[in-house]
Amino acid sequence: MSDTQTSLSAMPLIQHARLLLSDAGTAFKDLPNWEKPIHVFWLLGPFILLIERSPADIWLSLLAVIFAARALWQRDGSWLRHLWVRAAFMFWAVCLLSAGLSTAPGYALGEAFSWFRFPLFAMATVFWLGKDKRLIYLMLLSTAVGVMIMTGILTAEILIQGQTHGRLLWPYGDLNPGNYLAKAGMPAFCVMVAFAFGARGKTSLVIGALVSFSLALSVLTGERINLILRVCAGLLAGVSWRYIWSRYALLAAVLLAILVSVSGFQGSMVGRFTTAIVNDLSTGTDSDYYRVMGGGVMAFLEAPLLGIGTANYRDLCSDILLGESAFRCDNHPHNYYIQMLAETGILGFATGVFMICTIIWTLFRAGRANRQNIVAATAFIVPFGLFFPLQSTADFFGQWNNIFMWSAVALSMASVNLLPTQNQTHK
């Protein structure tokens, strides 16, 4: 968006959107002709993610491959000098080594090799697709619109069908609506929350209402961790930019009102978000998460240096836990870091943690240097929240989870291109 002397709060949202689209149009004119359709394809990502996992995977994988081919064609290796890029390659190398030396290398090698398309997509976004700040803002707008479409779909599900076993499932038919809101939509969500905290007048009220309604739907999805992730990310986003403490009190009141209202609307949600959480967090055999994560620890003890092989847990767990009643098997241990230990060992865990830390640190430094930019200031929250160790998680090497997660991480990483300018104002 153009650097102007007008703050966000002084300009109607429609006018901001028009200015953003005008700037993006100018940015497109500056692109080589062959790149224009590829950038359009990239900007359509949040809507493709609404369809189904296969189109979403094609979108992400194709852009990653095109970036690699472009870099080879242009003999451009400058992006390889960045620490977080090198850290991702290091972790990938350990994954391949672990898979190749495992007792079941066939499946593991395939999963380890294909996993790198996710960080490669992030590299494509940072060093190519999102290099122009005007297109970064447009992608954020595209993501925000995608989140609004998802809220509309879930609203229709509530009105037409209602919940299914305490869940909202449209449009996927499984547990992914909450994942879309909490993961793919997190960059836009953090910006919207920070905007609501810092803006004045009708702008703050409109965005605050949208955020509150979106959170209410997160409750109704029945996905507890995703709800907690969104709430914590939102609170941190407010502090990271311009915060007004009185609005924190208002936010707390709104969140409480949402929980009470939703509980009254759907009484079964009370048990799910109270009793169930207490039971799941207990450190005993009655806790499902404890039993599943414990299985991951047992798998780590089988091969502590390099693990049992990337993504091999689902196939080897039953043999590892044979005769062990305290723990149980699942497709994965439901914690990224336990999964790294189980499937890639100490070496994979060390390089994986290093990769994650470099990503968070890169964005935190960029945000501190550019605190006047709402996007840059809140960007570090995305990987910090998505990779937070004390949470139950999906499969670290899985398809659907990584598409949601790395699309968000990629967009947040692109904020490093939002370099501070002299006399910069809040955009």
C-alpha cells in the first residue's frame, strides 16, 4: 500500500481496499508478462484452500516447483544464504537420512522427500511471489476474504444443518474448518485484531465485530486447540502493535459473552471446552493425549539418534507398543516435537527446532525494526503460535495440516520485504 500521511483509522475501509487494489494493479504492470498469471494463481490460494486438499496441494506444490525451476534457470542462489533457508535444508537432510536408514525406508523416503515442498513454498513466497510489498498486502486481503467466506459457509451450516457430533464440518466434511480459520487465516486474523485494537471510530467497531463473529464460529467448530490458538494469537497481536488496555478489558468481556452465548445456544459445548480439556490435560492413563504422546516417546527410545523414519510412526507404532498397555497408537503422536523425536531422533529434533527458531527470530527482528507497520509487527505471531510446543497438533509431515500451516508461515515470512521507510506511517 502506498506510504501516505493518512492513518488507517481516518480512512473508510472501502477506500483502503480501492487504494490497495490500485497499488496492486501498478505492481502487476511491473511484472514480466509470463509471471503475471503465476502471481494471480498465487493470490487465489486462500480460495483454492476452501475447495479440497488435492487442489490445495497442487497450488502449493506447483508454485514451489516453479520457483525452484526459475532459480535454476536464472542461476539465482542468493536466497540460499539466509539462515532460515539453510536450517530448513539441514532438517530436510536429516529427514532423508532417517528415512533411508529406517527399517521401512520405502514409504518414509517418499514422505521425507515430498515434505520439503512446504518450506520451499515459503521460500517462493518470500524471495519471489511476495517480494513486492503491494502484492503482500493484496494477499493479506485475499486471505481475509477467504476467512470471511469460511465464516459464511459455517454460518450457513449452523442455520441449515446444525452441528454434527458437536462439530462443524463444511465445506470439507471433516475437522478442517477450524484449521482453516486458525492456521491458513492466522496472518490476516492477527492484522485484523491489531487493527481493531489500534484503530478509531467505526473502523475499529466493524473489524472488531468481524473478529468476534469469527471467534464464535471457532467455538462452534468444536476444535478446542484451534480456538485457544486464535484467542492467544489475537491477544498477542494487540500487544505487538498499538494497544489500548481498556480495549483488552472489552475484548475479555466480548470473549466471555461469546462463550456464554454459544454455550446457551449449544449446551453440549460446555462439557467439550471444560471437562474434556481437564481430562485431556491430565498426566495419567485416562488422558488420550498422554497415552498417544507417550507412544511417541516409546518410539523415540527405539531409535534415539535418527528415529524410526520420517512418517513411519503410523506403521511401526503397533509393533513398538506390543504388550504396552499404558500407551496407545495413532497416526502420529499429536505433538510436533515428540513426533520429530520419534521419527527423526535427536538429530532431527535439534535441526527441526533450529529451523523453527530461525523462522520466528527472523520475523521477530524484522517486526521490531518495523514496529510502525502493522503487518510486520504481528508477523512473528504466526510461526510462534503454529509451532508452539505445548499443544496437541496434527501430523508434522502430513499433507492437509502442512498446506494450511505453511501457507500462513509463508505469508508471514514475506513481511521481511516490508522494509521501514523514512517518515513511515501506519498503513
